[in-house]
Amino acid sequence: MAGLGLQDDAQSADGQLQLGLQLIQQSYNRRVEELTREVEHWKRVAQHHKQQEAQTREELGKSNQRGAELQRQLGEKNTEVQQLTEARNVALNQIATLKKHASQLQSFKKNISNMLQVRVRPRRPHHPLAAPRPRRRRERIRGPSPPRCPTFPFTRS
């Protein structure tokens, strides 16, 4: 029996070793599968991130193009505003000059009207009993000279 027991022990030791190796192999295979799945997961995550990066780069490129276009339009609008401001200032200066000329013409008109009223003033009738009036030498009536206006050729220079 001692030989049989030794054989059983040997079989038993070989069997246990075999069983141990099988367990180790199974554990190893499970771990390989787990790690393979994890690697595949991280590959998918990396691929997703690459796609997001490409999409973000594309959006960034479009945004940069849009920004450049807006900058160009802003430059054009600023130039247009500057031109319109200059045109407005020129127009305001012309308006001020025209108002000044209109005022000068109004003053000239008033002076002419006053001069005409002085010349046309009716004489008082001479009363027959009154002493004769001495004759006066007629003087030329002069009003203020008309304003000088370079844009109107009919005024004095």
C-alpha cells in the first residue's frame, strides 16, 4: 500500500500541478482578454478624441477665416465711416459758409431797402405863408457798402 499511496500522491501531485497550471492558464487568459478589451476601449477613446480634435481644428480654421473676413469688413466700414465723416464736415463747412453769405445778402438787401426808402421819402408840402426854404445842395446818399462775397460776381471786390 505504501507504493500505492506514493503513486496516488504522485498522481495527486501531478494532478494538482496540472490543475494549478490550468488555473494559472485560465487566469492568464482572462487577464489577457480583459487587457485586450481595455486596449480596444482606449483605442476607441483615442480614435474618438482624434475625430474631435480634427473637428475642432476644422471649426477653428473656419472661425479664423470668419474672423479674418470680419476684420476685412471692419476695415472697410471704418474707411467708409472716415470718408462719410469727412464729407459731413465738408458739408457742414459749406452750410456755415452759405449761412454767412445768406446773412450778408440779407444785410445788403436791408441796406438797399433803407437807401431806397430815404430817396423816396415824400416831401412835406410847403405852406404858402411860410418863409421860403433855402435850397440845399443835394448830397449823394451813401449807405454802408455791400458786403464782399467772393461767390457772387455782382458785388464790389
